[in-house]
Amino acid sequence: MATSQLMKSSWKSPKLLVLTVLTLAVAACVVAASLRAVRNRMHGTGGGESAKLQLRSLVTRGSQLRDAGRYKEAGPPLREALALAEHSFGPNSFETANVLNELGMLGKYDGHFDEAEADYRRALDITEKTTGLEHPLAATIFHNLGGLEHARGRFAAGEPFARRSVEIRERLVGPDHLDTAADVAALAALLDGQGKYGEAEALYRRALSIFEQAYGPEHYEVAVNLNNLAALCHATGREGEAEGLYLRALASKEKLLGAGHPDVGVTLNNLAVVYKSQRRFDEAAQLYRRALAIFEAALDPSHPKITTCRENYQRLLREIERVTPREKS
């Protein structure tokens, strides 16, 4: 739900990057609902089996590229899917809403926040008119609107969206479902950003427990929540615990996503912040350089992740210049 993005601490301190979660389970649920809607309305909309299969192929391709961090490549198949959905099933169809949600996710990840918001809000309007808001897609869009505000650093504005997603999802599938856990984790990140650490930590740990029971210790949702819980631990003065959690998250992300994925860069940046606070300057500098190289290869130059990581690295270099050689070690 999903990711990048939380700027914590004061302006004088290095900034952490925290990802909200958008799980594959949520996306799979939405796609399944979309396909059922296609079958139920096929004869009335002009859509057919060929259009249904082509739409599914385009959305799958675009979402796979997006999840792999290949954002520039993900846009064309998703935009083609939107055109196909609008033509074959109608501009106000459930299928169109589903593709708009996928495009909104891409816009959030690649830093085009205004476009993402427009896509999400249009998708939510269509969903309300076609299925009502007590529906998995509505819960997912509320989740994603909260995640978008999180990416913008507008944590209080995102909290109501995240709470709405949790409320809907718990009514639909119960409090211990994986989709609910994703919504809970997203809410935790928004509370974390507002300094509401007690409630945020409880929600992070609730989500982690559900994910680890379902997936085991090495899974993307587990890694993202380890990263976010580590950021909270660091913010509350538990540097040793934060380091351990970041190292777990980093190892899982590198194994699952590859060493060059932007999500790996997020955890590298955050671990560097911990090392800087421990005055382990050489290790911190190495991690910042790795993170910057990843971000610069995958993201537009103006992306907030690049800006934040570069500012962190430059701040570290200035501090290194102020200390004596003995203090650097």
C-alpha cells in the first residue's frame, strides 16, 4: 500500500525514508474482483473475452515492471490498459477504476504525486458509483490515498484515509487478514510520521506478526515493516535495535528484489543515518553512496528520495570535515 518517503526528525538531522506497504495480496484481490465484474457485465458493455485477456496482460506487465522498480517502463503498458478499459468497458467502469488505481501507485512511486492523486480520486469516484465503498477496491484506494499523503510528508492529512481503509477491510475480511495487516501497517507509518510512536509501534508489530505467520521471516511485506519499525526505534533512541532491524530488512530486500532496487536504497539510507549517529562515518558514507547510485539509476533527478539522500550525504561530509582523524574511526 506501498512506498519512499517519510522525512523524519528536524531539518538539522539526517532524514529517514519509510515505505508504506501495498501488498500483492491487495492487488490480487482487486484484480480478481475486476475480472468477475468483467464477466458479469460483458454483454452489456461491449467488452469481450479478448479485451478482458488483453487488459489483464497489460496490467500484469505494468505492475510487474513497477514492482521491480522499473518505473519508466511501467507507464506505457498501464496507460495502454487504461485506454483499453475505457474503450472496451466504459470510462466509468469498474475495470477503468482498477487500472486508475494501478496508475496511481506508479505515480506515487515515481514521484508524480499530483497525477497519482487525480488517478486515485477518479478511481474512488467510479468505485463508489459502481460497487459502493464497502468493497475491497475502495479499501485499497483509501489505503493508497493515505500512502500518497505519507509520501508527500502530509501525515495528518493521510491518517483519515488510512483509518477508513482499516475500518472497511476489517468489516470485509476480519482483523487478522493479510490485507488488513497491510492497511494497519500503512496507518502505523502515518502515525509514526506525526510522532504518535506508541500507537504506531503497536500497529507495526501487529502487522509484522500477521505477515510473519503467513509468509515466514523473508517476505517483502515483512522487510518493509522491519524497515519502518527500525525507523521508529531510531526515533525513540533505541539505536541498537534499529540497526538490527535495518540489517534484517536489508538482507531480505537484497535477496527478494535485487541489490539495485529503490527499496534497497531506502534501507541503505536509513542504516547510514544510524551509523552516522553512532559516529561510524566511513560506513555511513559508503551506504549513502550506494543508495544514491541506486536512486539516480532508477528515479527522475527531482525525486524526493534523491534529494533526501544527497542532502544526508552532504551533511555527513561536512561533519567529517569538522572532526579530527582520530574521531572518524
